[in-house]
Amino acid sequence: MKRGTFRKKSNKLLLATLALSVATPVYAIPATYSVAEAATKTTFKDVPKSHWAYESIKQVAEKGLVAGYSDGTYKPSAQVTRAEFATFLSRVFDGKDRTPSKFTDVNSSHWANEAIQEGLAVGFIQASDFANNKFEPNKAMTRGEMSRWLANGLAHANPDYAKAIETMANSSLTLIPIPEFYKGGVNKKDLPYIGVALGTGLLSGYKDFTFKPNGNTTRAEVATILIRFMDTMKKAPSDFTGLQELLEVAETGTNILTISKFQKTKYTGYEGVLGKQHTHVNKGVATIERAIFVDTTGSKSKGIYKDMFFDDVAQPFSLNKNFYTAFIEYTLVPSRDVSLNGIADGALEGYASPMRVDKGKSEQFNISTPKNVHENVFKKGEKYRYWASQGVLNRSGINLTGRADDKSVYYYEIP
């Protein structure tokens, strides 16, 4: 196949698989670190009330989760090491069970040995995640690694989180709304854990929406994360709409039931037609691969996928008109040279969409979409995989349906 302005169909789900390669500093806990003395302090001279994390730092200090230093500082901008985070997280669980460590670089006299053994017993630390039996206790935690520990910790508190991790890990439909998903820079194995962290709000992306899985986390950030973690432990996965969207996509290829008023009233949903051929009259053969919905019915877009696909500033004309915006991933083998508009014109609803994904979003998240709607960018006989969008009216009685060549039907309706 020729290289075009957007990606062609691949045989497998395109997942970012670049290995973690960030260079992280190695440093030991300062000799002045004294839990006994610092544990009595709940305010610190380097954390004024104006500091963005002041309240969280005060709370974790009061709960004895994170201590300051004997010189009265907290060092909010310092990076958090594996040994430190194991200690902080083990204090949340405060369990009695221990699993002996086989790490060759953590002996019985190591200051964090008890916490690491508790982490192994609880399961937020998995020995299999570390090569050559080396824990590297002084290595700074990455955000990808932190997602894994936090998600595993939730799985210990509630088995439903373990099921959520497994669902996203074992599905080729899983779609995590971070630029690194398509651009690379994330370990594929970390995606379900990042999904749990994002879906529950434990972690979030940066202003440019990147997750930076290879980036590090400061002591100030960890304070806020620990407070959120303790709150999340009290809740079930079903309490988080964002996580439910991610799970619905992993299970069925769409988030329509979670984010919209549409219901499945008869036949199957999108899961019944995914990957099945639908022949367009004189235009070629198409399949639906995923259907992602963003709630654009109000003045602001809603849903965990909104930042991936929709730009409130660039697309105000799509807001507040009582329409959802559906972003459909298709494969297409055209029987003639044709444009996006040409495919959509007269096509059965659902198997072709007339609008491309916003240019800014397609570049930011590396989303494959036609460069415009008028040119014949689809060439006869080539195979393409791309995203396009359409508006879907939010009104009682509206239905959304489509049929594959084998007569499989998806059908949704707003009561």
C-alpha cells in the first residue's frame, strides 16, 4: 500500500509500544530524614499556605503517611523514589502481612524493606515487574509505574478493579485517551493501569493532554495522589463514569450507553457488527471498528474522550445544539477513487461519516483522519483505517442503526 496523508489499515490494533527509556536520577534518603521527629510536624517552612498542595500535604502529614525532614522542610519539589512511594502507600494499607523480598539490592536492614515486603503482600508491588531481581529503591518513580502501583492497590481493596484492569489488558478495543496511545512513548503493558488512574481521577494529563508515563512525580503531587487514593478505595469502579466509558469501549468498542441517553432495545449493539463488512453501493467495502461518543449537547463537551476528539474552543458551533458527536473508526477498501463526502453521500447511516476529526486534535493525538472532505483521498483498491465524525440528535424516539452484509444489526434508541 502507498503512504498517504493518513495511516492505512494495520493488521492489529495500533498501540504505542515504545519502551520506557527516561533517564532518572538516583539518590538516597538524606541522613537528616527523621520520621519520628518529622511525623509530629503537619506544617513545613517550605510549604506556605499559598502553595497549591498545602492542604494535601497537611493532611498526609496529619495522617502519618508522608513525613517531613528534621530541618522542618517537606521538599515539595523533590522527586519520589520507589522506596519512598512503597513506604507511603504501605502506610495507607497498614497491613500485617509480609512477603519476603527476593530483590538483591534490598537487604533486611534497608530502611524501606518492611514497606516493600508489605507492598509485595498487598500486591501493589509485583516482583515480576522488575528485571534481574533488582528493585532499584533509589530510582525515581515514573508516572506509568505509579499508575501500576495505584491500580494494583485498588485491586487489593476491591476485586472489581482487578477485573477492570484485566478487561482493558485483554481487549484489542481498548482506547486510552492520551496522545502517547497513537504517538508512542508508553509501555503497552501500562495502558490498563493508566486507564484506571485516568478513569478514577487519581492521575490526569498535562495541559497538552499528554500523560508523560516516563515522567516523574514530586512529593507535593504524591500528597494529592494519596488523598485521592484513600477516597477512591472507598468507591467501586461503577462510581466513576470515566472508567465505565473506558470499560465499555474495551468490551464493546463504544461508550454510547455510558455517555448518552441511547439504550439497546433490540438486536445487538456495535459489538455485533465490529469488523464485519458492509458494502457501499458502487463505493467499496467498509467496516466499523470503534464508535466513540462525546456529549456535546450542552455548552461544554463531556466525557473521558472529549479532550482526545473534541475542541470546545475550535468547535463552538457543535455545542449546545442538543447533539452528541460520534467519532467512528472505519476501515475502507474503495471500489473507486472517492472523497469522504463521496463515501457519506447516500450511505447507510453509521457506515460512513461526513466530517473529519478536528485538525488540531488529529495532530495532537496522531489520529488518522482524511486531510479534507472534498478530495478523492481514498484510492481504488487500497485499504484504509481512519476516523470520521457525525452529529447524533439527542431526542426521544431517535434511533441509531446499521446493518452488515451478513445481516448483523446494531440498534440503539433514545426512549
